[in-house]
Amino acid sequence: YVLVIAGYAILLPPRWGAAIAVLATGLYVADTLWGGSTGMDVAFLVQVLLFNLVFAIVASLGNRLRRADVEQVTLEYELRRVRLEADEILQNIRSGVITVDAEGRLAFINPTAERLLGIDGDRLLGRPILDKLQVQSRDLGTAIVAGIKQGRKVSRGEGMVRANGRVFPIGLSTTTFQPEDRETPSVTAIFTDISELKQLQELHARAERLEAVAALSASLAHEIRNPLASIRSSCEQLARGKHASEDDQVLAGLIVRESDRLSRLLSEFLDFARVRATRHEQLDLVTVAKAAVRMVEAHPECGERADVMVEGDSVMLEGDEDLLHRAVFNLTLNAVQAAPDRGRVKVEVSAVPVDQVPHGVAFHSGAVALRVTDNGPGIPADIRARVFDPFFTTKVGGTGLGLPIVHRAIEAHRGFVFVDSNGSGTRFTVLLPCSQPALAGAA
């Protein structure tokens, strides 16, 4: 009877276990009384009490075991779910994650880290990795070695990576984990390609420099323009005087021509200083690009020099049509001037998917890209960083304000201008948000 009660108390829920205990007790009482055995003496009552005590103890333990089993199953399920979620996150985040154990062996690497470092994680998993890391990124390798040997952590560090034929900066952080059975820790490093972020920082710094130069240009232009106009007017009057000789008239004509040239230069300075978005309206960037290309094709420096084409479907955005027209015109004219005889210039307009927007650019309304590409000789590396500097030019008679005006026009739309160049051509990429904030003072 005891074994039956204990067994069912473990196997069955408490309610059914209690029913089995009552039934077993009843059978025991009936067997005792009807079987002619001793009556209900103290030993009999103790035996019955023992049955119920065994049931209570075993049922309580069985209930706890069942609860513990349910909790264990729940914990195992939650653990599997968390592991799956963590694995999904590590596989898809835009940061590289790599773990190196205390012996310098590769313990974990996610696909982003494989791509950034240019290594095959499956082949190197469980093998020594420190020498390979020192080759791909000395800064990353040094940070991991410092974590293993000294337990030192890195927070918000920076380094360089040389992989896949390119050199780019990374931001990195490391953390250590000390197993109980080992004296040296394993190290996990998280690193991100910050080349786009560095580029954006340079663009913001460039915009600040251009703003300062624009203010200075406007001030100087206003200060010079009035005296220049007086000089020109005085020379014209002297040349028309009755006592003016032929040489005086020639010299006066030279002064007038040079004054006009300086006046045109001052006008460009003022145009550069006055680049402001005065109104925002819905417009089709493809239509703007086609209008700018028509003006370039009518420009004396274009003619039959290059074949200019516009590609792209209708792409709508908010912007100042005059500013955007000037920007596209200057970029296209520069491309035509850089292209060889009978060269090709392509102007492309397209919407930009969210996943292709550079890291660190927040265009909540979506983005539009305009790319102007030529097949010229490219921009030499030693001057590539200066092409947006005001008054820097390699053209005879140029003012060096074309590209700075482009930059200020795009920056006025909260956009960005990127340049890529090699021996087979140059591409300027303009990235613009689809919508603009309300202008100050707008109704």
C-alpha cells in the first residue's frame, strides 16, 4: 500500500494522488476488518496515519519536482530563444565582433568582422589568429593582446585596417572575460568601419570653412566694388577729355577692361557669398538636371567636346530650384571640361534605399542621389582634397569658386557632396534629403 500511494503521488497530480491515497487507505481498512485481522487498535491507526503522511510528503516532493521540471523546460526554451536572438543580432549588425581566447585562438567571429578584415572565419575558427590580426590591423591586434596579457580594456579607441585592397579607419572597443579555470582572460572586440563618419566630419568642417570664407568674400567685394567703379568712371572721363592723347586713351581702355574683369570676379565672390536657399518647393530633380545639361551643351567650352546624357526616372524632392540648377550646371560643366575630346559625361538621378544611405546620415524622409561621372584622366591624389577649397583652381583664368558654390548649394539643402576619382574618370555624388525643414520666417 505504501509503494502504491508513493508511486501514484509522484506520477499523478495532487488531486488524483489524494484520491488514490484515500482509495488505498479504504482498501487497507476493508482488508483488515473483513479479513479477520486485528481490530482498530493503535497499530492500525498508526498504519493508516503513516499511509497519509507518506502521501503528503511524497506528493509535496512530486509537486515540487514537476514545478522544477516545468521551470527547467521554460528556462531552456528562453535560453534557446535568447541564444537565437543574440546569434541573429551578431550575424546582422553593422559592427564586427571577434572573440579570441586566452591562447590566442579564434573563438568567434561574425560575418561583418570577416568582411571588414578580409578573412575566412570558418577556416580559422579554433586556430591561432593574433599574427593574422597584426597583419590586417595592428591596432586591433594590439588591443586584443593587451586584453589577454594585461586584462586591459579599450573604450572608444580608433585604429586602421588594411584589407581587401583598401585602408580605412575603425572605431573599436574591447572587453575581457575571465574563466574560473584560467589565469588569462579571453577578449571580445567590437569594431566598426568609420570611414563614412570621418568623411562626414570632413564635410561639416569644410562647410564651416566655406561659410567663413563666404562672409569674408562678401565683405571684401562690397569694400572693393565702389572704389573700383569710381576708378573705371574716372578713366572713361579722362579718355574722353580733349587733352587726352592716343596713348592715354589706350591706357584708359586697358584700365576699363581690367576693371570690368575685376568687377566680374567680384560678382562671382558675391554669388559665392549669397548662396542661400530662399524657398523650398516640390520639384523633379531629373527635370532640373536636364535643364542644366541643356545650358552646358550651349556653353562655348562644350560644343562637340563631350557627349552628355541624363539618366533616371522622375524623382521628387523639396528644394530651391535655382540653387540646385546652379549646382548641377557647375558639376556638369566641370565634367565636360575634364573629359577628353569626344568624351562621355553621364548625369544619373535616382532614389536611394535606406540601407544604402551612408552610416551617420539621418535622412528620415528618404534620400535622392545625383551622380555626375566623366571618363577623363581623374583628379590627381595630391590635389583631390583641395578641389572644394575657395579660389583653388587648375584652370587658366579660373576663379576656383565653381565647386565651392556647389558645396554651399548642397549644404544649404542639408545634403552632402562626395568625390571619387581614379585614372579612368571622376564621379561627384550629391546626396539630398527628400524633404526640407521650414525656412526661418516662413508663414
